[in-house]
Amino acid sequence: MIMTKASDALIEVLRDINATPDQPIEMYAIGIPMIVEADDKFTEDDVYHALILLQSRGIIELMEGNRLRLVKPLPPGIRQFDRLGPYG
């Protein structure tokens, strides 16, 4: 499964905020940079689909209270996620 532009951007936001598996992340920490601040703004639907895709790939876990957490640390480099990257 190939990642989307929105899922790539979401991973970059997670890197920018230094997300780690042991620290839950508020959705606002992702939504604001992607929907409001980005040069190429995404819609709420784009972000939602990116979240579902990353959860299905085992990269994140959606949690109660409008939060998420990384399942394991992110490897460096955004293009590693294409095709059968580290999360296969």
C-alpha cells in the first residue's frame, strides 16, 4: 500500500513535534499544522484518511480523548514509507 500526500505530511508533522511512542499526542498538534498552517493545506477528510491509513499500517494507534500515539519510533526519511517500507 502506497502512502498518500496527506499521510506523508502527517508523518512529517509527527517528526517536527518529536513524537515518541511513550507520549500520546493531541490531535490539535497534527490538525493545526496540516489544516491551518501548511502551505499546501489539507482538509479534515484528508487528515482523517491519513490517520486511518497510518493506523492500518501499524504506525499509529488512535486513542480515546482525541489523541494518538506512535506504535514504534519513526525511521528517518519520508520516502521510506512508499511501497513496502519499514512498516510493510
